[in-house]
Amino acid sequence: MVCALAGSDGTRPLNHKRKDILCYIQELHAYSTTGKYPQRPPNALDTFPSLYEKVKDPDMMRQYVDSRPFKSPAQCDEFDTHIHDLNEYRNKFQHFTPNILWVVEPACFVEPAKAALWLIHFLAFECGNILWLAYPASQSVKAGSLLKEGLRAIQELALQYSVSCASW
């Protein structure tokens, strides 16, 4: 999502809570009185849910003539839920506390993982914001084959755990 949003200045995937006109005026005033700009907080990437909303926003994704925002597949009403679930799983693993007993059912990851691969494929090859011309042709071929390999692994997992793995 970060690469698809970056644009020419690289600021779209950043958290812009601080970006308002008052801050700029205060910085200019500080510079005019002290001769130095005040310390700025470091730029930080936006949160996963915010980045996901940005890749669905036509204004944020409009970078080139053929750029387009992400739209959930019409065949999957729960796509946004799957992406949200994936982020929740990540947060739970990242902030794991040892005093909690965890039982992980691999079948729970089938649909969220498939949704993530669908999103990655769209952003890498269909949104029009990632230009593979700057890379050797083998890079895009390798990326495509890795996505296909991931989808095959998810389908095998679905078969192993008897989970319906509908094709979108």
C-alpha cells in the first residue's frame, strides 16, 4: 500500500495529523525570530487501516492517467472485514502476552490471507501507480509468481481444513 500511495513526493502514506496551515505559520514565525526552524516530529507511516482507506480513495490514488483506486471484489461482500481481521491477527501476534492461552485455527487465516493477496496483486499490477519499467522484467515476473504460489498455498490450506475457498 505504501508503494502504491507514495507518488512523486512520497508523502501520501505518511500520517498528516500535523499538516495544517497554523503549524507552517508558527514555523515561519519561529524562523523569523530565532533564525532556526523548530524541531519537527519525525514523519511516520500512517496506520494500516488508514492506508487501506487511502488506497480506496480516488483522490489519493490519482497519480497517473491510468491510475485507479482499489475496489473490493463484487463477489466478496466481506472483503473489508477480511482485511480488518488480518490486521487484528497481526496486532494480536505483535502484542502477544504470554499469560494468555492461544489456540490458532489455520482455517481462520484462509479468507484474510486470500484477501491480502488479492489486494497486493491489484496494487502491484493493476492500480497503475507502481511502474515496473524502472525494474528488470524479471522482478515483475518473480512478484507475479510469488503471488500465485501464495494463492496455491492458501488453496491447499483450505482443502486441508475443509474450508470453502471461493474464487473472487
